[in-house]
Amino acid sequence: MNFNDNVEELPLGLSLALAQDLNALDHFASLNDEKQQKVINKAKQIKSKEEMHAYVQDIKNF
């Protein structure tokens, strides 16, 4: 997966949270395909806005 080619695959909540944290967005974009897919899969399980924001903060640790 290439971040630029597959933005439509991102869950809406993840997209919105990444848009609010450009450092996390840059880090996510720099991840390899496998790690990006793991982030996306985990994000699909998140149910609240607060949890998503906390998750995006944690993306920087991947």
C-alpha cells in the first residue's frame, strides 16, 4: 500500500485525527506498507473520538 494511492482506505476517524496532528500524519506516511496496514486495521476497531486521538498520538511510537 502506498499512502498517497490509498488514502480512501483510511477510516474517517483516523483521517480526521491525522489531519489534526501533522507530525503523526508525516510519521504515518513514512511507515512501510505493512506498518501502515497495521495502523489502519487497529483504527477500524476504535469506537470513540477520544480513543482515536490517543491512538494517533501513539502512532509516533510505531
